[in-house]
Amino acid sequence: MTQTHVFAGKQALANAWYCVALSSDADPGPLKVTLLGEDYAIWRDPEGELVGVPDRCSHREAPLSAGNVKDGCLECCYHGWQFSTGGRCVSVPSSQKGIPIPPRAHLEAVNVAEKYGLIWVCPGAPEMDIPYVPWEDDPSFRRINPEVDIWNVSSTRMVDNFLDFTHFPFVHSGTFGGATDQEVPRLDMLQLDKGFFGYWYDVRASNPDLALSTSGQDEAVVYRKMSSGFSMPFHCRSTIHYETGLVHVLLLLSTPIDDVTSYFTFVVWRNDDFSVPEDEVLKLDKAIAAEDKAMLERLGGVLPLRATELVSVQADKLSVEWMRRFSALVSN
């Protein structure tokens, strides 16, 4: 497939925040991640704070992620140069005593943050916030973090998929989609809250054995009131309200490793009684994600963004709105 749109090198995208790993993945580090085609090394400094730098030693360009963390300093595997808070070089073993460390030895750190149990990186100057999730501060909700996976899929196609529910009866027939109506009602887009733009809709969902712990019900079919929405550039969120009062929130995070490969993870918040083991709660969502991954990895290249390149219908209008905003962002 011809790749019409290439976005990884766009400066506007460098100025956003992206989830790259679980917080625990950098304990103590180093952790190698790739974001928008660039490699970074992440570790914890002597104070336990995260540091992120380009994955190239300033001496002979050895990958710093292949080194070791000693007392909070990242030691290069090639000549033992050490780097600390902010990427500052603090030791050059081969230098003569009394000779100051060359200023060019210091590395330019990237913006790194921790939120929702995740590591976030912004390689440029932050112009967009990490998405806001109000349930994080609600003590009646617990948060559950599964692992971060790699999908051979463009983040553009992942967002298009996560904003769409017309694929439920087809892609998700093995999990919850078997009872879903194929006919789509009129969808009205709105600002869901200060972080996400989307729509509300009702879903009749199958409730197989693997879904019982997630839904908290044992009926063959359960009813959900749901919302789907996006926060630029690639963050999606689904909220699921069951008739029992159980609320299950999914933050769906697609991070472009490059134009056609992505990190993927999701975060769950739910107001259950916290008694169901986390792995039981996650069974359904993991199975749904596996179905999405299998479908999307059949698609090549970046999602075409021009209106004339794809045929869209009324049910696609939220995705079309995201494509419009994304096109405007990367065209600057």
C-alpha cells in the first residue's frame, strides 16, 4: 500500500505528551523507548525522579539504554561516562584529574512525567496536556494498569478504530459484540468534559464467561450506556455505565513509535468493591484488544486523512472530526 501521509517528523506532534511505558518499567532503568522515530533512554536519578535523554552517549554515540544505573547515574556501556539529573555528565573516567568535564558532554534531556501509573514523554515543548481523567482522584474508583504492548499498526488507524462502535458486531463477536445491534442511531457529538470530545450511545452487549468479572452480572446480555471520545493527538477514552451502577472507564493510549508501529496500553478505572482480582477484571478488555489488534494489523500504512480518499457515513463522523483536527495539526 502506498503511504500517502507521513506524520512522525512533524514538530507539532513532538510538542505533545505520549505514554511510552509503565512507571515500574524504569525501576531503576535504563529503559529504551522509541517515540516518533527517535530513541530515548529513561532511568531514575539519585532522587528517584525520571530522566529521559536521547539514546546516544555524547562521547562515541553508544546506546545509553545498554548501560547500567549506578547510584542513580546512568553509566555508558562503552567507556563508563556517567549521566545524572537533567542529562548532566558527572563522570568521565578516562579524563585526567583536574580537567573539567566538557560542556558538550552534557545531554539535552526530554520532558518526562509520571501519571496514571505510566511514563509520559514529550520530546518537544509541551503545548498539550496529558489527558485529564477525573476518576483518578475519586476514592470510590480503583485504577488497574496492564502491560504496554507493541502493535504493527499506525496510531492513526488505532484512533479511528477506538472511536467507532460499528465494528463491534463483527470484530468483537467473540467477546461482547454478538448481541450488538448493527443498525446505528443518530450520533450527536459534544464536549464530554474538559479533556475529551465525543458522543454517548447505548449498547446491548453479550456477557460470556470471560466478561462476568468485568460486568459484575451473570445475565447472557447486559446493557451499557457508553461514551467514546478523543483528546489530541492520539488519546481515546470509553466510559461504560452498567444498569447496576458499575462504571468502567478505559483510557486507550496509542503512541507512535513511527508512522506504522505503535505502543498500546489501556488504563482501567472502576467503582467496584475492589474484591475482584485485577487479572479477572482485565480478561475481557485484553480479549477485546487482541481482537482489535488482529484486525488492525491486517491494514497497512497510515490512515488516509483527506476526505476524498475514504468513504465515510454518518456513523463515522467522530472519526472524521478527529481526522480534520489531526490534519490541521500536522499541516502547520
